[in-house]
Amino acid sequence: MIYMVNIMKKISYERIYASQEYLSPLGEIHHRALFGGYTLAIDEAVFAMVANGELYLRACEQSAPYCVKHASSYLTLVKRGRPILLNYYRVDDGLWQDRSQLLQLSSFALEAAREERYQRHQRLRLKDLPNLTFQIEVLLCEAGITSEAILRTLGAEESWLKLRANNKHLSIKMLFALEGAIEGLHQAALPTGRRRELTEWFNALPVPTDSHSGRQ
């Protein structure tokens, strides 16, 4: 099992390096691990992903005719044991061999990613998400979580741990609030299964040494 994981990791890195070379005219491409795959971004705008050694480009309006014509397959990743279909289509062998079209489609994906990122920053601050207030936004920023994108990437648990570094008596209510913010739900409307997962995770944490007041 470990051998196969290492093999897939090696193949994925080879694809990342090839993508960086092929798409270098677009700018400097950075990669980051995410949900078993890797994001590819330029100036923090994620326009592609690599998973299981395959490159996937972000789908957008401009690339729709290509996707329909070639019956493109889309990326599915597993998050918390659940498959999630993402809006990224696979770059097949034919497209790899056509560098000019690959570069054009990648530029479409990059522009779409930049536009969405701009619109998101214009539309939402952390305090505008469900359950979050201005005071919580300040605490999140102090913990290095300055945007919705960072909050989503880290997830509720890791974000909560970063907050607790500055407040060791942080309660489980904040954990529910963060999960609701990520999912676009009021914390009271969290699915029972997910609420149970978070509760079990919280209860398994070491209790602060000087007080038990964090278990609220």
C-alpha cells in the first residue's frame, strides 16, 4: 500500500513538473497538496489540479465547447471519506500533444480562477460568512486565517486549533461555527453525522492543563 502511494506521488510530481514547463508562458506555477491531489496556482489563483498523475484544468465558459466535444471526464476527490466531484476536466493524451491548445485552455482556466477570486474578495469577508462576526474575523486574522479560501483549505478542525493557540479555553461552539461557515450553514443546521464527528474529535483533544473551562 505504501509502495503504491509512493509510486502515485512520484507520477503526480512528474506531471506537476511537466505542467510547470509546458505552461510557463502563463507565469510561475506553484503547487500545494490538497485532499490527496495537488493544486496548481499562479499568484494564488488555482486554475488546475494534479491527481493520480493526471492534470485537470478548471472548467469555465470558454472551455465548455472543448469539454462537450471531447466528452471530458471530471476530477473526483475523496474528502472525509466522501467522493466530491470537482469542476476540473482531465487533460488527455491528445491535448498534451497539442501544446498550443493546452496553453490556450489553461489561460482560459487561469482567467476564470482570477475572476472568481476577485469576485469572492469583493463579495465576502470572513465576517460575512454564516456564524462569523467581526470579532471572530479579527481572531481568525490574528491566527493567520485571513480569507475564506484559507478557512476552507484548512477546514474547521485545523482552523479551530490555530484559534486555540491564542485562546486555550476555546469551546466546541466555535468549532461548530467554523464548520457551518465553511458549509454555508447556521451551526444549528449542521448534519448530525458531521456534528458527531466534530464532537468526537473535540472530546479526544487533551484538556488544557490549568482549566477545564474549554469543554463548553
